[in-house]
Amino acid sequence: MWKQNKVKEVLILQSVILIYTLATVASKFASGYTFLSLPFIGFYGAEILILGVYAILWQQIIKKFDISIAYANRAFGIFWSLIWAVLFFKEAITWKNILGIVIVFLGIMVVNSDDCK
């Protein structure tokens, strides 16, 4: 039962981090438009909205996790950013990208396993 709850909490944490990385997607889209044009303002507004939602959710997350665990898991945002880069901007994944993500993932696993009792 404990392990199932832990997995659920980590999935919730990752969902909040995923939301955070969507702000960078909105920012990237905004950068493709003329400053203060309607699409620029729309994407910039979306970025601010996403960051506001993230801030509220993050406050709830840090109630459940040690701050060191929560921040270590934020590093997995690199993975979500890479996914968005491929899906939205048709960027290529390199072996260096994959190696970096594996190293980050292993580091997160080490930090999270320290919390196990």
C-alpha cells in the first residue's frame, strides 16, 4: 500500500512539473510573433496563466514532499521539455539528449530512494 501511494504522489508531482514546462512552450510560440501583436499577447498571457496555476499547485506539492525531493524531481522537466520540442517544434532528439535524460533520471531515482524507509 505504501509503495502504491508513493507512486501516486510522484505521478502527481510529475504532472505539476509537466504543467510548468508548458509555460516554456507558450513562451517559444510567443517569440515567433511580433512584440505586442495579438498572437504574442495571447501566448504570453497563456504563459502567465500556466505559471500561476503551477505556482498554486507547487505550493500544494511541497506540503507532501521534502523540499529536496521535490526540487530534485523538477530536474525531470528536461524530459518534458524535450518531448514538447519534438511534438510542437519538430526538433530532433540526439544521443546526447537521451544520455543526459538518463543521467538526470538516475539522479532523481537516487534522491527518491533515499526517502524510502
